Amino acid sequence: MATIHILRHGQALHNVDRAYPFRDPPLTSLGSKQAEKVVVPAKPDLIIVSPMTRTIQTTLIAFRQFLDESSAPTKTEIQIWPELREAHDAICNQGVSRAEMAAAFPQLDFSSCPEQWDHPPHNVEGAAIRAEAVRRRLLDLSSSYQNIFLVTHRGFTAFLVEGPRFNVCDCRSYRFASADEVDSRRYGTNQDTGDEQDFGPSLLVPLLS
């Protein structure tokens, strides 16, 4: 079964200016340097990315050695999943249109994204349901890929897995829990909300636990 590696994006403009007033902020120069220093723990078979500039920039920098056109046909596959978007409604967490993203990153396929950024407003229940849907999709993919990387956001990871908050460019590795582990470990604390949350039934636990 696949190992699931989760990477948070590098520092972006809204991480510096907490009142950042624009949609979809890019990485800062420091954020780009942080992405360059990411230690990728395994060769990725699949990279799945939130459709935001900061996550895509992080991906293209951190995984550059696996995305080089000259390395084809071994170039790593990238998929864009809108479900990996952030779990808050601040303007900095709102993306732009599919056409704008495709123009900015023509090498990527944004066909899974809506034409306009028109996702429903955030709520805790919806984010938890979205996290379970992501885990289920990953479980379905886990028989076809050995190392799957997600590039996403701090707030959403709090719904996806239990554990300390992710720092910028923090990368952690997980596995799917056994049936016995699901029974005993699926309920925990959401580090973003502080509330108890159900992290199952498609539970991800730290790889070495």
C-alpha cells in the first residue's frame, strides 16, 4: 500500500502580511528558498496539488528534479485536486479562475477545477467531509502508486490528519491504518479548531507509528 507524504507550501505573502488583501498570494522569496531546501523522503510516483499559486510554486521548486522535461518518460505525474484547497474563507485562500491558472501554469491540467472559484463557504463539517473524501480517493489510488505526495495547506491538514500543526514546507509521511487501528485511533483533536474530530474510517497515521 502507498505511503502518503504531505507537504505544506512555503512562506507566501499572506504569511507575512496577515491582512493581505488579495486572492491567491504567491510565495515570497524566502518561501521559494524554503521550497528549494525541502528534503523529499522518497521518489514520488504521483504528486497531487491544491490549485493555488503558492502550492503549485512549491511543487515546481521542491520536486524540480522529478519534473524535468528532459527526464521523460520518467517525469512524475501531477494532478490538481480542488479538494486540497485551504479550509478557511479569508480572501488569501480564494483562488482564481481555471483560465487564469492555466495561463500561469500551462504545463499543468486544471480540468478538474471549476471555471470560476465558486466553492461553497467553509464550515467545519464540510471540511471534515472533504478530508474523508480525499483520504478515500488516496486509498483507491494506493494500489497503483507507491509514494503519493500531497501539496496543500496548514488548515486543511488539520482535518486530514491528526498531529501538530504543519510549519511552512513541513513534510510528513503517513500510511493507512489497519482495521484494528481505525477502531482505536480514529477519534482525535483537530489542531486548527481544538475540537474532537473523526479522522476515519480511512485513517492516516504517521508512517513509523
